[in-house]
Amino acid sequence: MMTSQTQIQRTLTKLTGLKPWGVKLGFGTFVTIEFGKPQASVQHRGAEHGEWHLWLYMCAWRFQTADRIIVGSEDERSRIESSLESLSLQRLRSVRLLRPALDLAIKFGAEHQLLTFSPSSVENEMQWILYTPEGNSVAAFGDGTHKYGKSSEPLPAVRTQRR
């Protein structure tokens, strides 16, 4: 029987080979990354999202290469915006789900890597969410729990009880 974390990893692995686009800074230090064909979003007033839509929510994050840190979530907003605009990410090469907090380690091409970190101060808050082409979503919480289901079902930003 497949564990739920194995299911998440299998879902994430489906991103392998896709080229990211539309890397954007949102509210605060939230970042969204699109993969796959563009799709109009009914929920977001016609905004364009990819078939796959990754939203870094209440997690810390960092883009880096083997030699240097490019930008992180604690940098000044203007630096984050300019760094994300100039980022030239290649196809997603690998993605790993890191335990215990369900952090992500994503490699793009031979050079870039994105790491997420779940601060212990937000262990019951949603860290990241991935929307899939099949209409599902997977959300990871800082305490290592997750929710997987239909994207049409509302996801709590804060987990009120451990599941």
C-alpha cells in the first residue's frame, strides 16, 4: 500500500521535464510558478495559470546555484522582484519531498535549485500548494501533514487540528 507521502512524491515527479514560466512574487513573499500549457483561471478573474500551478505560501524559500544564493524570501521585495524577473529556469530536472516538514528541493536544468523551508513557528499553516491538470491539489502544512483532493474544495490556510 502506498503511503500518502509517496503519493505526494509521485504527483510532484510528474512535473519532471516541464519548463517553468510565469514565476511571480505575490502578496508578501508568496511566489507562484506555472508549468504546462496556459489556462484561464475562473477563480482569479481570468488570470493565466499553467496546467500545473505551484504556490509557495507560508514557507521560507531560496533560489540558488551550486556556487551562490540568488535570492531568498527574506530579501528586500525589490531585490526579490528583480531576481525573479531575471531568472532563466530550465526544465524541471527533479523534485524531492523532504521530511519531516514536507519541504521541497526542486532542481531546474543543471544550474538552479529552489528550496523551501517550513519554519517551526508556522507548523499548522499551509506551506505550499500544487494544483494539478486533473483538478486536484496537494497542500503541505508545516507540521508534516497534508491535504490531497479536488481543487474545488476549499483548503484551510491554517490547520486547526492535526490529522
